[in-house]
Amino acid sequence: MINTWNKTIKAGETLRERFKLKDEDTKLPIAIAGATAICQIRKTTKSAESIGEPTIRIIDAANGEMEIEFLAELTAALPTTGMSVKQEDVWQWDAFITYADGSTECLWDGEFRVRPSATRRQQL
């Protein structure tokens, strides 16, 4: 079920997206009660260290609805090398779901591009 999902974001910005998992043949929702999901960001797919783990929440298990959230604190912590707001650093990411029956599937993968920010937010 791998879907490529590439995004560009400013460091320190929150990204939140909702998805509905559907059977590719029937187009009906895939029930995900009892499932768990994980997502990791790495500089390359071979990098040993995970730079961050966005949150994946199940919103409506019966209808296969999930939400992935990259919090501002996470995107602000991703290193950027750009000296201008137009330069981008590229990170690799993917998300896997483990269904209640123990089977595992990659939901999404792609490139996560981060542009540096000139604004420094004061932490509360």
C-alpha cells in the first residue's frame, strides 16, 4: 500500500494531515482497530539514528482514518544547512502500520524537505 508523500516545510512549522486507509480493490475503508503505527525521519535510509518520530494517531478505527503530525518542536530540531530561506535539506521518512493480526505494511514513504527559518520563536 505504499504511497509516496513528499512535503516541504519551514523549520518550526507544524504539519498535520489526515488520511483514510482504503482497500485498493474495493475502495472500502480498512478497519484498523487494535493497530499501531510508527514513523521515523532519517538523513538517509541507511542512517542508524532516527532524527525524529512524528505522531500517528488513529482517529476513526472503523473507517481507517488516521492523522500524522509533525510538531513544531520536531521540525525546528531538524538540522538545516541553508543560509537562505530558499535552501532545503532533504530527509527520508516512512510510516508503518502493524494490524491487530500482527501483519505489517508500509503506508507512506517519501522525502521530507526542511527550509530554514529566519524567525526565532521564544519557547513558553
